[in-house]
Amino acid sequence: MLVVGFGPVGATMAGLLAMRGLDVVAIDRDADVYPLPRAAHFDQEIMRIVQELGALDDVQPSTRPLPGMDFLTADRQVLLSMRSASRTRSGFPASVLFHQPGFDRALRNRAERLGVEVRVRTELVSLEQHDDHVIAHLTDGTSIDASWVVACDGARSTVRKAIGTTMDDLGFEEPWLVLDLLLADGVAPPSDVCFQVCDPTRPHTLVPMPPPRFRFEFMLLPGEDPAWIQHTDVMLDLMAPWIDPATVTIERSAVYTFHGLIAHRWRDGRVLLAGDAAHQMPPFLGQGMCSGIRDAANLAWKLARVATGRSDDGLLDTYQAEREPHVRSIVEAAVGFGRLICTTDVEAAADRDTAMLAARAVSEASQRDGGSGGSDHGGSDHGGSDDGGSDDGDGLMPALITGPLVLAGGGSQAVQVLIDGRLSDDVVGDRVLVVLRTSAARSSAVDSWEGAGAVIVDAAAGSEWAAVLDACVPPADVVVVRPDRYVLAAGSECPDPPVLLQLVT
């Protein structure tokens, strides 16, 4: 198995494959992790995938929870206030900011401990596909004979070009300056929440990174030279309304152009795309890197079943069928937020502010009167530099659409519970989970799942497992949970194992 690209998505993919007993080689053009922050945010589901990988203890020191995000007018009135949910399906903080070098290092180290062979300063030159293997030719003059190839090699993916797929352009392209700062000792950050400042004279974003870092982002206006905006004096002037430039050190500056792009084909024979190789999104929901890591979690268990002969390779056709609609929904939402934030027409911005302030007033009045209003979500994310966001696993994140592995009641992330002091995902491991309301729900279908290696749990009265059933809408008597922690089916009866998950004979 060959993974091309060993960034956070590639390291997650390689590690999840290796922990399932596969021989994995990962290649990367760079000698080490990039030493400066790029991505900055992930959500609770990504922490849950890190848990599955076994890297929680290594990752958590590089993180801090993000309470939420406010949209502000140019004069700093709050247009919209989004707060992270207090409860999540995984049990982890809804929204997390992180220092990427430490995060990447933890994922890489874990993948190597799981047995991944890593080759750095190595790039792909070309691929030769055959019926039962792929030959990858590398820049060091060697080649790798792989059963499957997974491309996690970023927005300029060599593999995507090699398989000849094109990208669907969702019509968003905006250049932004990303400015990472180190705050002097004792200097308080301008904000503890993320700010999206909808200022038509220059839209900008503030992101409270883990101390002592802070991030600013400034939209380039039409005709502005990226080299000019990166002059030190210009950058200091841009941040001056928010923080004393004398109290900070510029750690990194870069200009990114944000896109909304989705590959038309994520699979060509024995070659598959993941992460930015498959999709790119603009910066406003905190889901660029998150979406790539979700790709890895969705694909790894399926690819492992196919590679070990337990399932027909038709199982892999569910990968793009499940992930593309999910990603497309997020990209479209991010593009919508981007168009809202990036408004530079003064009259249009004034109309936007008037409408949003009125809506906020109505929401606040409703809450004072005992109604419900407002929003629990917030975020900002960059394809090249993912920023703050939040997600409780239900709201902004769409469910998987119905398909061969998403039956009635399925498609949402399953609840994780604590069982005798252990997180339930750790108890279940890389297996299907079937939770029954009582032993009376036992059926021949349940027996079939058990014969296929599923964990069968009787959630008798008072059992912590009952929360998995109660979280369904409506509450279910039987829940079947896939190895990637998504609900396959939920209802009053247990379905038979889908053909794609039945053992190949």
C-alpha cells in the first residue's frame, strides 16, 4: 500500500491502514514537517479520529478549545455570534485550535510506530496501473509495487494529474494574507474567540491560536500586489487597530488564493484521492483539513477490508459516493460565508449589516422571552491555512446520504460513551458495533452481524450504551455503527449485513 504525501491527511491515512495490519509505505517530498503553522483548526470528529489512531496524548498539548466566532461590522458591532456546542457526540471539545507542527509531528510519529515505512525527500514521477497492482516510479530512481495507491499530495496533486481527472469549480477565488504572530510575554491576545470582521474597506479575520501565537488574515483588494502587502510596515499597519505592533513578532506571512474545487473522479482503478488532492474549499467553516482527515477515516477501513480479501472492491465505490456530497455541502456553505464576508461594495455591506443586525435583535428578543434562537456553531478555515470553527457533530456537518452502507436511520455520527472508564470507541476498535435496547431485540440478522465479527451489546436498563440508542431521532431499539463511527442503520429492527460487508467467498 502506497500513500503519496505525508502531511496530516497522509499520516492519518497511513496510520489507519497500518493499524489494520497492512504494509504501508508513505512518501513525501519534504525532509520533515513544515516548521510553521498553516492549518489552525479541527473539530470534535477529528479528535475522535486521532483517538482511533492512538495519538490523543501526543496531540492534545498542541491544542486549545475555541469558544466560538463573532461576525463584526467595520465599527465592531456584532452581526452574528456563534458559540461552540457544550456537548458533542464524541465527548471532545466541539472546536479546537492547534499548532500544526506539533500536530503533524504527533501524527507522523504515531504512523511510524504503527509500522509505516516513511521515505522523505521522495516524490512520485509516474504510475503504471495493472489489474492487480500499481507500479509507482519515484524521483530517487526506485519504484514501488503497490496493491493500492492513495494520493494525499495536496492541491497540486501529481497523482490527480496522473489519473487525468478534472476539477469542478464552484466559483470562489479570493487572495488573502495570512499573518502569524508571536505575542511577547504577558501580552493578551486581542480576542479569545475568532472574529470575522466584515469591513468593506478590507475584510479581515482574527484567530486566537494556542499561546503565545495569534493569527490575522486580511483580504487583498482588487489590483493589490501580494509582495506589497507582505512588506513589514504594511502588515504592522494592518494589525495596529487591534494590537500594538511593538508587542509582537511576525513568525510567518503568506498569501493564499482560496478556491472551491472538487475532483470529478476520486478513484481510478487502484488509485484513490483524498484531502486537497480531491477537494479544496475557501476559508470560512474550519473544514479544509478536517474534510481530508474525514476522507482518511471513511476510506481506511474499506480499503483494509478489500486489501485483505474480506470484501469485494465494489466497497470502494462507496467512498466518493459518501464523501463527495458531504464535502460539496461544506464547500458550498463555505463559499456562501465567503461571499458574505468578502463584500467590498459599501452599499451592499450596509444592507447586509442592517439585515443581520435586525435578525440578531429578533433572536435576542426571542431568547429573552424564553424562546430559542441564535446559533451554536462558528468557524473559519483556509485551504492552505485552516482557521477557527466549531461543530457539535450535528449542526453544520451534514449526514451521509442514503446508500449501500447508509440504511434507514443511518448517516449520522454515533455517540461515544464511557464504559467502565474506557471510551466506547476503544472498546469496539475496528469492528462494527450493534447495540440492542434489550436482549429481546436479538434476531437472526444480529447473529449474522456477530458471525461477521461485530461487537454485540445489550443496552439493558441503566446501561451507558443506551445513550447510543437514545441519540437517534427518533430513539432506536437497534443501532448498527460502522468502524468509522457513522451509523449504518437505526430503528426498531436490525438489518442484515449489506452485501458489500459480507465475506467474499
